Amino acid sequence: MSAPGIFTLPQPVNEPVRDYTPGSREREELRVRLAEMQGERIEIPLVIGGEEVRTGDTFQAVMPHDKDHVLAEVHKGGPEHVEQAIDAAREAWHEWSRTPWEERAAVLLRAAELLAGPANTDLPVVAVGDFNSGPGGDLGAYGILLAGGFSDAWLGADGLTCCHAVDLHNPNPTLTKRIDLVLTRGGLETVSADVVG
């Protein structure tokens, strides 16, 4: 769908340049985070079409400067996972390529603003809202936020919320995907999720 009007993107602005000098806040935050990561051993699944895939066939990711220190168990993908990723990308492209550029830009700018602003912290974060993207085909902001370390609280629950007619006059909408998201980051764990209403 297109909308009448002239749309302009905001002027691009770089993130602040930090010098990490001794005694600076950013240097101390980096030191603390590196120490935390050194004490963790995480599991890294494949992500295909917005879904985590654990194959059970893993390799170890180690510190570049200390090869004996394992940081993560990384799941390997096989030819079938490559095919699944190709299919997911093809499905996402179908819808994404037909989305007007101003809507695509808005999705990406919204996700970037969230990652650079309120979510740019080590504190626990809960992001709730209609992001106009979700698991499945059109990853948009959803994919960007997952790449930024967020987890989808709804992965284990049903609850399709999209899509209604543009004028909202369809009495029986065909709900085929979920775009209303509850995303968490920073040590929060979802205990349960359910649909109300």
C-alpha cells in the first residue's frame, strides 16, 4: 500500500565517538562487561526465519587470545538449514519488497532508535508494542531486535494479531501472523505467556 505525500528521511547522525581513556565511564563499563562475558558460557543457536534452531551438532567458540577458554557452544547448520534459510529469506523478500520505502525506513529507524537509546544498557529491558514485523516472513524490526540481543517472550505461545483491513472495517479479519511483540533482554526470563481477549 502506498500513501500520498512527500517523505524524507532524517539526517543521518553518527553515534558519539568514545575514546575509552583511563578513568572514563565507557572504559569501566567495557572492563566490567568483558569480565562478565569471560565468566559465561552461552549456547548460540541458528536463527532461521526468526526461530531459534538447535541442531545438537555444536562447535566451541573460544577467546581469540586464550584458545583454552570456551565462551560458547555454537550450533552448526547443515545443507537442510541452508535451504530453510533460503526459503525464509525468499518468503520475507516477497512481502518486504512490496512494502513502500517509507514504511521500511520507519521500521529500521524505530529499531535503530531503540537499540541506540533506551535499550543501550546492561539493565534489564522489556520492549512491548506493535513493531509491524514478527516471526516468520517479514523480520524487519523483529530481526534487528533479536540480533541486538532481545528474546521473544511469545515464542512458546499462540496469538496471531495481524492483519486487519487498512480501514479496519473487516468484521472477520484473517489473522495470519503476530506483530505485537513482548521482547526482553538483560537476564529476564519469560515464565509464561498467554493471549487475553
